[in-house]
Amino acid sequence: MGGCSNCGNGGGPFTEGRDLVEFVAQAHGGQLRGQSIPGGGLATACQGCGTPFTLATFVGACPRCGGVHAVSPPRCSDPENIQYAGQDYQLPAG
């Protein structure tokens, strides 16, 4: 994500938690959030309810509780880098 115009806003691809989720959701005018993660996604468990699922796009939600998770492109090779926005967080429309 080198040269990303959103990296100067205080957030960035290496932030954590809700900050990372919001950064990735808004990066590149919101276009990044629905893009597929290379390799078919990352197997993970919801950090809210523990349900296993695959994060297939850079921003996604748990199929059970709707908990929003994200990973940034420079860190998308390892499920340990997936961040959780927290209970009751909802993505802004976009």
C-alpha cells in the first residue's frame, strides 16, 4: 500500500483494533474494503464470539454475530494480523 494517500490521516495499515478497521474501510475511497484477500482469504475465529470463519475480503463480518474484522494489505499473509473493531461496531455506509 505504498504511497497511500490515507496514511497521513493519523491512522495507517499498521494501526490496531477499531482504528485499523476504519482505516482499511476508508482506504482508497472505500474501494479496498470489498476487495478479496489474495489466496482465498484468512481462516480465523471471531474475536467477539469465537465463531470460526474465513475473512475473504479486507473488511468482513462474522457470520454469527456480525463483528467487524479487517486486515491491511501489507499484513494480509498472517491471520494474527486481523483486527476486530469491538462489540456493537457497525461500518459506516459506503
